[in-house]
Amino acid sequence: MKVYHGSYTAIEEIDFSFCRKRRDFGRGFYVTKFLSQAEYWAARKGEDNDIVKSLIVDYGISEMNATEMYYKSNTYRNLANESSNYYKKTWIEIYEMLKKELKI
């Protein structure tokens, strides 16, 4: 099976020290079977942080709580589902959907 990893830089070898701790399944090297999704991941560098930062600034939520709310949301889960088309939306559109889901 061919899989893809969305990155904005070349990866010579997998180094888990670069992996973020607060991902769906913890620290790890994430891949997808969809080339379009990997390309999207590479293009949206930093956008998860923008959503978390927006929750912190707009609603005064702590960084820890904002991160947990985002990564446990249905909105975030839909980003991993190619049929949802969430991965084709901008981070601002995703943030608006998240606010509606969280009712904030």
C-alpha cells in the first residue's frame, strides 16, 4: 500500500522528537492513503495552532483547554475524513464550524 505524509519540508528519516504530543493518537508520524489529503496537510502548516490561538484570544480559554477542545471535537475528526471535504476548507471556515459545534 502506498501512503503519504504531508510535510512542508523534506524528511530524510522519521524523527519522533519533531512530533507534537497532542495529536489524535499521540506523538507519531501520521500518514494517509490520499495524496490530496497529504498535500493539504503540507499546505496548512500552523493552521491548527491558529485555531487554538483563536479560541484562547476570542474566548479566554486556557491553551490546554483550547487544545483539548479542538482535538477532541467532531470538527477535527472530520478533517481526517476525505469524504467530509473539511480538509478542503480554510482554517477560518473550520474555526467557524468548531465554534458552532462547541456553541461558543
